[in-house]
Amino acid sequence: MVERISKLLIANRGEIAVRIIKTCRKLGIKAVAIYTQVDASAMHVRLADEAYSLGSDPYSYLDVHKIIEIVKRSGVDAVHPGYGFLSEKAVFAKAVEDAGVIWIGPRWSVIEMLESKSITRSIAHSLGIPVVPGTLGPITLAEARKVADELGFPVLLKADRGGGGRGIRIVRSPEELERLFKVAVEEIKTSFGSDKVYVEKFIPRARHIEVQILADQHGNVIALSERECSIQRRYQKVIEEAPSPIITESERMKIYDYSIRFMKHIKYSNAGTIEFIRDENGNLYLIEVNKRIQVEHPVTEMITGVDIVEQQIKIAEGRELEIKESIYKFNGHAIEARVYAEDPNTMLPSPGIITWLEFPRNEYVRIDHALAPGIEISHFYDPMIAKVIAWGSTREEARLRLVKALSEFKINGIKTSIPLLIDILVTREFIEGKFDTQFLTEFLNKRKSPR
Ligand code: ADP
């Protein structure tokens, strides 16, 4: 049954809320914003058709009860959670469904299952999809000792319910394991409300490659190309691109097949991402499934021409995917750089009020942001303030356009990571596509040490 969405609440803020509003406009859907007091004059509030206050607590974007109350009061027929905040919380998805409103995401029971990374690993394993060697379930210190011994150090201790690069610790020796296990469990308990950890072999010189999936409620699942996100800091992505400059065609087909099989098996519907790491020998291991729109989705949109938010809305309405090719053809190359409000030298946050802005102008460059002069960049929220994405018919053309766009992007009032992004994009390693997930850390360490 197809149910038409005509009014949609965005349970998020910042650039992703603005991004979702754009697709709502295109589809003739009324967009409803929610905001905290700090965000009273934020762009998502200004652009929405209606806006409702969550009150003075800056953390209210996480308040399920308050948001559901607004869902009911505003008379919306759907909720889009964006990424972060409550986007991957089964309790929120369930509360939205219980309120009789369409949830733009996978069913809450699927989210609940995938909230556990070890369950995800077990499902993949049972389907014959390779996962990083390690434990399938959560473990005790005694078990961790045994497994780490078998795998060989270094190993990673990972929070079963971790995310966003938090909850991962590298352990380099048996002594470190003794010392770090308890610390890690305590830390994880406070951050994620579950003290379960598991052990994975640390893959040196890894590349992060992920597959964008679209899956409807009728069992159709397609792979909408892949992205490479190996330029990372503290396990978090900084520069992403599509397609991956390293994988071979047969590796590409293999990860598309794994991803489609996994999503079909769990009867997934919505956009979703299956993350893999690739070792130096080309072995690919599934590490995680993300059940929401990703920060880096624009690179996929730029090489495929598909509006992923529109697809999410149509899937949630119960429509069948219009795209029938299970493996989607893409065109050219796109690279995205995440701009942070931080000092490019110290990398410390740089909150403040934007006093002046100048955007680069180029038809092949897209900037996703929620910026305007007078807008306050608050220390309460994610310091990522914009994404600059450039398309080219080749990777090199996209790279040059991105460097140019970043150097023409002027923001006064706060410091930004733009100079650092440019420095990365002009390295020989980036130009040649020869980098791995440790590259940025090593690059930053080299910059710090006196020459
Ligand atoms: P999160 O859910 O917190 O984002 P992930 O499991 O997706 O955690 O991993 C985040 C990043 O950590 C990956 O992109 C990769 O760079 C690194 N990583 C994860 N697992 C491994 C591993 N087994 N070996 C080496 N690096 C890893």
C-alpha cells in the first residue's frame, strides 16, 4: 500500500536538516523543523515551513518524548531522522511508528538487531560474508586474552554498540590488554549504555570502502555504487570519494553482492550502507551496517544523479524502487571534504558567530551547509559546518575543482579546517590514490614534528 507523505518532521539540525528540506520542496512536501533555544535562528528553522521549539536544553534533539509530542501536535505524517542523534535508535523509530506516523528508515526491529555490531558480524558470517577475524559475540577479559593471543597483537577492542569512531581502542600487547580492558568497558558503559565489547584483529594499512544500498519494502535491493572513506582522523571520516580509486572490478562486484545479500536476508528497507575494510592483499571484510543516510551521501548522488533522500521518502511511502538495475552505472568521480569549525593547526574547536561568508561558484561544486552571516556555531553541536563536494569526469578533475573551491570558500568569525583539507588534497599520496586509514594521522604527526 502506498501512503503519500505530505508533511514531514525533520528530527535533526544543521546541514542535513537543510539538505532534507531541499528534497521536501522538490516533492511538494511541507517541512517541519524542531529546534533548541541555541538554534532559534538557525538555517533549518528559517527554511522550514513550520518550526517547533524543544526548549532551552541544547541536548533536546535527543529527547524522544519531547519530539514525539511535537510529532503529534504538528500533524505530520512522517519523520526523517537525518544522521546522528536518534537516527539509529530503535526506541525512537518505534515511538514514531507507535504514534501512527511513517518512519523514514528501516523497521525498528531491524534497527534494534543491527544496533549490536556483534549480531551484525554473526549474520554476515552465517551468510558466508567475510568479517574481520575476531570474536563473533561479546567477551570477558579471559576470553579476550585467549583470542588476542591467537590473532596476534595489535587487536582492536570495540564497543558492541559503538559508533562514530568512538568506542574503538587499539591494544598492542598483553600488558596493554590487562590495563585497557577494564578502562574500555567502563568508558563504553558510560557512553553507550552497554558494557559489551568484542575483539577484532587490527588490519594494518586498511582502506575503508562502503556500499550505498537502496532497498524497498517489496524485497528489491540495489547497490548504488561504492565510496571510499580512508582519509580518517580518530576513526572518523574527513575526505570521501566515489568511486573508490583502488578496488578492482571483481572486488567491486564482490562487495556489491555481499551487501545486497546481507540486506535481502534481513529484509531491510531504506537507504543503508555496508562498510568494509580492505587489507593490503585485497581481502575485503564487512565491519558495520549503517541504517540511515550517511554524511558522505552527496558523492554518490553526484556520480549517479540519484537523490537519495527522495528515494528514502518514496521507499517509506511504500513505493517500489524505480531503479531496476541491481548494479547502478555511475558517471565520473566525486570527492567530498568535511569542513570543521576548528583551528587548522591545533585542531581545537573554534565556535563563534559567522561574520562574513563567500561561497565558491562552480556548476560542478556542491556545498551542503546551514551557514549564513550572523549564525552562531555553538560548541554544543557537531563542529562539522559544511561539506564541499566536487564532481569531475576524472578523479583528477574532481580533485582540482575541490582544491579550487576550498580555496575560494571564505568564512570569517570562526576558524575552519579548510587549510588542512587543501594540504591533504595536494599530497602525492592523495593525488595517486595511495593512502590508507592511517595516512592522515601520520601526515598530522609529521606536520607537528619540527623539520
Ligand atoms: P564506528 O561504528 O565507530 O564508526 P567502525 O567499526 O565503522 O566504527 O570503524 C571505524 C573505522 O575504524 C573504520 O573506518 C576503520 O578505519 C577503522 N577500523 C575498524 N575496524 C578496523 C580493523 N579491524 N582494523 C583496522 N582498522 C579498523
